[in-house]
Amino acid sequence: MTNQTNGFSFTVNPEAAVSFQDDGIAILHAGSGRLFTSNQTGARIWRGLEQHLSLDAIAEKISTEYQIARTIAREQTIRFLSDLEQHALVQPEVVS
């Protein structure tokens, strides 16, 4: 699954097994056996990736729901995606 953001697309690592909870998300990296958790905002970002939404569309949804500036929502979304990338849960790919 991929999600495009400004010339990059994110591919969800097939070794990532996801469980949505009432209060957020749990992601198991099957290859490393490590478990990662996040709050409801992280779950919304992950759902956006699953729905192939753009970074801006994900940020817009978060901005509207939490009534925060879109720039702040976008920065936080980028930060979360960067964390996912660091833990090999998503992989960026250059879009040609």
C-alpha cells in the first residue's frame, strides 16, 4: 500500500500487523518482534495511509477534527510518518 506526499510515496511494510483500539493503534513489526503503539491521532494517520490519502488530505482531516491549524497538523503528520519510517513500518519511495 502506498501514500504519496510531495514526490514521495510511502509503502507500508508487509511485516507490519496492525490492531486498532478505542484509544489508538498497536503495530507489530513481525520481522523484529517489536510492538509500537500510538494514540488516536496516529491511528487516523495510519488509516489515511491505508486509504491512500495524500499527506495534505490526512493533515486536513486532523486539522478539522482537532480544530488546529493545518500547518501544525501537517508538521505532526510528517513527524509521525518519520517515526514510522525509522522503525521500518513504512518505506518512502521516490515517485517518478
